[in-house]
Amino acid sequence: MESQLDERTILAQFDRLVEQGTVVYNDNYRVVQMSDKGFSFEFRILTTLTNKPQAARGQQTDPSPEQSECRPGSDINVAGYEVTDIGATHLLAVNKFPAARPHLLILTQDGFRRQHEALARDDISAARQVLAALTTRSLLLFNCGVESGCSRMHKHMHILPAPAPDQVRLWPDAADPRVQAGLPFRAFVHRFDNGLPAVDAIHDIYCGLLRRAERAAGRAAVDDGAALPHNVMMDRSWLVVVPRRAAGWNGADTNAAGMLGMVWVHSEDRMKVWLEHGPANVLGQLGVPGDTNL
């Protein structure tokens, strides 16, 4: 498949799939914006998430694919959702359950690569290519392991537009160290001085942040190759690693987006659970607690 890493082509493919009804997306979803303990939140009530499959809690084994169109080893069916190949190692596809326009997946061509593996150099190379090709500010999100909030086990990353500053203030954008120090969970941040660095530099930065996250969590990778459960968030200005303890707590769950303050829920009732427990408190339960982010 010829590479088509340009924003107009990507948007055209996304819109075509929505028009066909293959991808169900309605940008009139309800949005609730609020602040809790100084942390900016944006809740999106996306009823289309009701049918989104979820990985079993604590499960690191391979779930059985529900559809025969999945690639060997994969539990994500991208047949008909493809946008373009990203070199020989990865594929860009439209997310069937989008939270934004466009919401994309970067998947490994090898369906046996697993979501509990840390990001490898080829993963970061594919992610960098997509981020660099998009003119709209976009976010890369990676949910490593079930405890991080991943829903499928075939290794994949998310790409979607960053919210407008008047919608939610992404805490990594704040240069003031007191913002990071006041987070309800441990997070490790590296800021890029002059845009996206080269692939090897990003990989080295990521590995360094992951080692720090392992020390904060008191554990490292295990013998079966599973990395510490963690979220990765990246744009052209920063890279963040957040160690995770759990995908959910008392009925409130989230992934990397939620750790940035963008919480996607499928119903008003699910949002009420967050509000009852206090959104900042929920994030503190899902991440690793601590007074500092060393």
C-alpha cells in the first residue's frame, strides 16, 4: 500500500467511512468541562463506546479474535479501515470507535506483537512519522498493559487531534513545575526544545522515563516480556510516561487520554461515577501516588 501520510487524505478516508456508516461518529456528543483540585477535565459522553470491546482485567494472554478478518495473532480487525502502510512494520487505520475527527490507530503489521510490550524503536519511528505529517496539533497515546486501560492486545497506538486550549488545559503544556508537582499521580515528562527529535533520541528519552517510572512504582518488566503498565503521551513539544496501578477504580476507568484530563465515557451514569468519587481522586487511585515526580 502506497504511503499516504498527509492530513487531507487521512480526513477524507475518515469522513468516507463515517458517511458509509462503517465508523459511527457524531461530533455533537455532550461535553462537560470542569476543574477538580486544580486539574482541568473534559468529559466526552460517547454513546458509541457502549459496544467497544474490553480486555479482561489482569489478562496478558491472547484473547480469541471475534472476527475472521483479523490478521494472524491479532484481535483488532482493520479490514476496510486501513489508511496506509507506515514502512514495513506498521499500519495506519481509522479507529472504529472514534473519540475525535480523525481518531486513528497505528498498529504493528505483525499481529503477534502485544500491548503489554514497551514501545520499541520501530513503534516510535512510525509514531513520529505520523505526528510529523499532521499539520493539526495531534496527540500520540499508548496504553501499555491491561492496567493502563488498553482494550485490545494487538500492539497499537492512538493518534487524535489535541483539544483546543479553551476546552481543556493539558497539564504537560504548563512550564511551571508546580503544575506537575500538584498532580494526583506520578508522571515523568521530557520537553522537546526544538520540535520532534530524531527517532533514536525519542527512544532514548522514552526508555529513560520508563526506568524512572519503574523506580517510582517499585517494579520493572517481568520475565514474560511484559513491561510495567504505563501510559505514554506525546506531541511535538513533550513526551510523558505515567506508571499505572489499575485501569479502573470503583466503576471509573480510563486510559492515557484520561490521565491528561480527557475522560471518555459511554453514558451519563458513568460520568456520574467519576463525579461522585472526585475526578482527581480517581486519577490518583489509577496512577502511582506520591508527592513528587522525580
